[in-house]
Amino acid sequence: MQLAVVGTGYVGLVTGSCFADSGSDVWCVDIDEAKIESLRRGEVPIYEPGLTEMVSRNLAAGRLHFTTDLAEAAQQAEIIFLAVGTPSADDGSVDLSALDQVVDEIAPHLSAKTIVITKSTVPVGTAARICDRLRELTGRDPHVVSNPEFLKEGAAIEDFMKPDRVVVGARDEEVFETLRTLYAPFLRTEHPFLTMSPESAEMTKYVANSMLATKISFINEVANLCERMDADINDVRRGIGHDSRIGFAFMFPGVGYGGSCFPKDIRAMAAMARQHGVESRLIEAVHEVNERQKPIMVGKIEQHFAGDLQDRTIALWGLSFKPRTDDIREAPALVLIDRLLERGAKLQVHDPEAMDNVRAIYGDRLTYMRQPLEALTAAEALVIMTEWAEFRHPNFEAMRRLMNDPVIFDGRNLYEPAQMQQAGFTYHSIGRAPVSAAPVPLSR
């Protein structure tokens, strides 16, 4: 099929590349000329495992194209995916100005059969709104579809190529059949192709993210209670997770969620409720709990040092909002950095992928280390904010040698308290009682 994908951000680039990999001819469009030139050279501006290789492969095969010419791409496309940014406005609602502009620009170039699909996360009613606008501009009844994405950063290629479901909201059976054919290569394992109205599809995306965010905020609030009542959140998590009605997914305590989806979508869900006169106490609480959770490690650090952080050297492992991505949007680590800098601490930071993005914000206010152990040199404490795999089994003896004080604040519960005490560390985590360092001689 001939496809156009408008927007080469995270969603657009993954979508276009995966469709090209399945044999479609795909034109990816963006207004950023420098970005398009880089993509034409196979240079991918985001870190996503497998994406650079997929882009290069399909560029070489001639199935994937990058352009700034929206008119040309729209004219030849059977299907146009809209994957432009939909950021939050000040009141939490969604800013659709970029989407509206694209709709106006593609209108003169659509044929009667062109299918226009919103891939960006948009408020309920957006497909109908686009349909009305295109009808006004073209004088025809357009085919406008909602096809939300459910991609996890760090596993987006796998999620797209092997989806647990594909959700399509439309009003025309012929459109459903066209998209069923498009997605057929990805649904060979009998996972469902779910058809519904555009409004239901748009709501499905928000409800899915709201439910997952709710689970995170719930387990974090319970973890904080466990600390006050001498319970261990890991034991509690195991105790509830084996209940098939609850499960373990998204039930790991930590320092809160970040990224481009959950925070924005929770705010948008609450804004939609307000606009329709519905009280959304639970959704509002999910957001409030998460915002309170992000700086929780700062309180633990201040308590440990009796409030005196001036000129203390603190190591930080993990800057991205989750592992396997360089995305730092609304990352809890940024909240920690801001608070510690305000209190006069000196930060030595490491992340496998996100340091350039952090450097663009903080410049020389931080010291950037290429290796995790380098960040520990003369540190009085280590804070872990992202659960990268390489942080899970470090050389604890080498860590103790490098640090001035063997103190760890683990915001992702990577280690067991008894193990850390035995290794000679004072250890603070989430939802578990802190332990003091046992005297352990360093080997020579």
C-alpha cells in the first residue's frame, strides 16, 4: 500500500518504519528540514532498540522515504497517518493546533478514497471534528479513522510487529477491511483486530494509559504506607500479584512515572471530564500521587544527611524516565536533580543513553560520567532513578572502594536490603525499612 505518515517523532517514525518493513511504500513527512536530511542518511534522532537498523534496511530497499513536501506525500497516499505532536495546554487539555494545521494542508490533495487516520493521542471527538473540517474544505464525506498506538518506549518495534490488539475506530465497513488487510502481517498469531466507533477508539487509548498509571500510583502509595508500618512492599506485592484479578504488571514501587504519554494523558483525561461536567476524583488523585512521589528520594536523602546537602557529592544512576530509551520528558530524575542542585549538592551523573538530552538542559551544572562506577568517585551517596539492566548486578566491592560513604538510595528497588547490609552499604529503598551498613573489610 501507499502510505504517508505526517510527523517523524517517536510514534510517526516507528509507525512508518514498521509498515515499510512489512512491504508498504511509506513517505514520512516533517517540517524540520535538518531532521529529514538526517533521516535520509539513516541517522535516527531517538534511541529505540532496533529502530536505526530498521530505518536503514528499508531506506536501502526503497520502501521508506523522508520528505518535507506534505502535498506530494498526500497526493500519492492511499492512507495518511497523522502523528504530529499533541502537547498539553496550560489547563491540562490537549493542544490540537499542529493537527489542525496539517488537516487544512492535506485537504486539497485528498482523493475521494483517501483514508485519514489519527495516530496521535487525541481527545474524544477529534476524528469527528476532523471529518467536519475536511467535509467543509473538500465538499465530500471523508474517511477519518482513529487508530491509537499502544507502544512502550524501549520495546516499540516488538509492540508494533507483535501487538496484543489493534484498535480501529471508523464508521465504514470498507475502511475496516482496508485496515484489516494493512495490519494482517502483524496479526498472524490471532491477536484481535478490534473495530468500534472513532469515539470509543479515542477513549480506549486514554483509559488504557489511565488504568496503567493508576496501578503505578496505587502501589507507590501503598509502598509509602508500608514504610510507616514495618511491612515490606515486595512481600505485599507478591501477596497480591498472584491473584489473577490483580497481576504483577505495572505493580512495581518506585519514584513515579514520567515520559510523554502517562502524564499528558492523565491530565487530558481529567480535562475532558471537567469539560463535560464529570467529577474525576480518581484520575485527579492518580496525577497528584505521582507528583508527590517524584521527589520522595529527596526527602530520604535530606533525612539521612540531617538537611545538610551543601557541597556534598552525590552520584546519580539513571536519567531517562525508563530504561531502553533516551527520553527524559517528565522524568523523575529531573525533579531530583533540580531539588538537589537547589540545596547545593554536587551531582555526578550517568545514564547509558540520556546524558546528551540532560546536558542540553543543565550544561556544566552536572558532571557527566561515561561509566557507572566513574560516577561513584568520592561520592557520599548513590541515588538510582532508572532501572537499567546494567545497574542490577554491579561490583559492590568496587563501589565501596570508590565511594567516600557507602550509602545507596534506590528509587527502583533493584537490590535486596539484607544483601546490601551484608555488602556493607547503608541502603534506602521504596516501601521497605532502611538498613545500616554492616562492617565489611575491603579486600586488598
